[in-house]
Amino acid sequence: MKLTIKDVEHVAKLARLKFTGKEIEELTSQLDSIISYIEKMNELDTSQVEPTSHVIDMKNVFRPDEVGESLPREDTLKNAPVQENGFFKVPKIIE
């Protein structure tokens, strides 16, 4: 599949990105090279390869949920940009 300038302009419009003519040409060339390289993978016989999400067999390892010591309030709020009465203060988001 050959990528065209029109294709890149369309994707840029969908992503609400603005590029100069020169940038569009460069992106077209770069994206076309990437797609061509990925298309080479279609030549591989993967019929005997089982679908997987990880290269190695992974299992979720959960630790027991145990109650522990909390950080002191002063340490927790030490890096807070704004605090008030011992709490984080954040902008109001409800009108």
C-alpha cells in the first residue's frame, strides 16, 4: 500500500494537526517506509504461532492485602502544591 500526501493530510486533519507542505512530504515518506516495513511481516508464516499477549508466560502475582502503617500527614502533604487544613486543595470542577 502506497501512502499518499492526501492520506497524510486526511489523518492530520482528523488528529487536528497542522503541518507545512514540507513537513507533510517528510511525514508521507516516513510513514510510507514504516507501513512498507510492517507489510513485510505479512510474508511470515504464523499459522503455527499461538496468539499471545506476552513473549514469556506471565501470571498475576498478588500479595496478601494487609493493613500497614500509613505515611504521616506532614510527609504526605510535604510536596503538595496547595494544602489547606491538613488536606490537599484542588480546584473546584463542579459549577
